[in-house]
Amino acid sequence: MSNKQRLVLSILDFLQDSIKDGTVKQDDQESLEVAIQCIGEAFGVDPTEESQRERLSVKPATLPSIFDVFIKTRDKLNTSAAASGSEPAKPKGLTAEDKTAAEALKAKGNAAMSSKNYDEAIASYTKAIDLNPTNAVYYSNRAAAHSSKGSHDEAVLDAEKAIEVDPTFVKAYHRLGHAHYCLNDYTSAASAFRRGLEQDPNNASLKSGLQNAEARATEEETSEPANDARSASPAAPAAGAGGMGGMADMLRNMGMGGGAGGGGMPDLASIMSNPAMMSMAQQMMANGGLERLMSNPNVANMMNQVQNGGMPNMEEMMNDPTLRDLANQFGAGRGAGGR
């Protein structure tokens, strides 16, 4: 009952104040005073009794001030309710617990990377990103996992996102350059490495990556005109590379086609039926040259590669003095015997 009596006392005080400040017309004041008396008696409240007033008073608050607080609170709640009904709820702020959990997931992803379990690593990094999408490391690590798996297109997207989140995170530029490089997009790779060097001009990995990417890009640019020229020119017997005319001709006659750099395997039947080769072999057997030739490590290596289905290293063969003499002998013999 005391709370109701407090409310009644506040109402009676409000009515008394309304009489005093002239809010109520003089003609109505007498009727209001009668109402105050009746209300007080009905609830057992006597505004003139000091002990009761001391027990029930809510001062310094008054009924109008309490009502004003209520109105403002209600209006504020109504406004918030209307806004929540028309706009999507905003995501909650990043908490310390979220950050801790995300770091644990990153560590789990790193362990999976060490075990070459790239799918598990990607899943862990993705969960870390869901908890804390503001950490560039998680995107960069996931880019590395995608690249390790061979999904270089996905790696490009994650590396770019890492850079968007934190443009100063240098490792993301290296991930981006590596992914482009693996996609044979050397120009984009070089661009990524350059962007990284703008952030860290002394980064050795970025410098090395840029050097490799630029070299490959240059190779592509220079090889395209050469390929066009070769395709436009009629086929002709190639001169010996680097002054090795005899060797180049010998290799063509051995069935390695296309000069010293040809990609075919030797045609042993053609070799054995070639008169010049047979004549040269007989001469070498007579003067011990064949024994010296077979003891040559480059020749032994070439034979092993041929037997195993591979191709010999032509550059090493052409630079070998013994084989150079052999080529000269072959060239001389062929010139005498004709073709």
C-alpha cells in the first residue's frame, strides 16, 4: 500500500500546486480542494501530517518530473523499436574472446599447413576470418594454403583481401606475387612485388620475386617475335650452333632433328646405315679413338639418358673437346663421301 500512498501523495501535491500557481481557475479551486480531501481519505493519506509526508514523499522528484521521464523513455523505446524493424541488426562488436578464439584457429591452421593438410588449414583460417575479419594475417595464410593446394586463383583473391584490410602487411604482397607467378602471369606478379617493395624497400624476398618475375616477363616478350620469325621462314638446314657445324650436322644425321636443340630421340637404324658413320666408326676402332670416346663421361652420361628414355644435355656435349673432334672428323668424312 505504501507505493500507492506515495503516488496518491504525489497526486495531491500536484493538485495543490496547480491551485497555488493558478493553473486551476479560481471558480474551480473549491471543487478541487474537496476532491483532494476525498482522495486523501479514500487512501488514508493526509498531506498535512508531517510524519506521514516524511515517510511517503518522493521529493525532490515531483509527479510532473516523473511523468516527463516516463514520456521520454517511452518515446526513445518506440523510436528504437521502429528502427530495428526497418533496418538489419548491426553485427556485434569484436570481443576479446573472439580474438582469442580466432588466434587459436589460426594456430590450428598453421599446424595443418605444416602437415600439408591444406583443406583443413583453409577451413581453420576461414573460421578465424568469420570471428575476426579485420586481421589481414588470416587472409594471407589462407592464400598460402590455396597456393600450396594449387588453387592460385583463390590465393590471388585472398591476398588482395589481405592487402585491402591492411595495406602495410608486406607478406600479403609476396603471396599475391607468388600466386600470379604460378599462374604464369609474370607482369602481374612483378607488379605485386613492386607494390610490396613500396612498403618495405629492403625486403629480400620481394626483391628476389621481382627479379624472377621480370626475367620471365622479358623472356616471354623476346620469345614471341622469335617464334613468329621461325614460323614465317621456310625450313632450312640449321648451321652449327656456336661454330659447331659438324656437331650439329652429326646430331641431325643421328635423328635428333632440328639442330642441336632438337627434341627427338636418336634413330639408331639411320645411324647404323649411314656410310659416313660406319666409315668413321671403323677408323676410330683402328686408331683407338672409339675406346677413348666411350671412356668420355659425357658420352657415358648421354648413353645412360638415352637408355632410360631421356635426352642428353646438348650444351654439355657441344662444349666437350673430344666430341668436338668427333664432329670435325664426321664433317670431313661426310664432305668426302657426299650424301
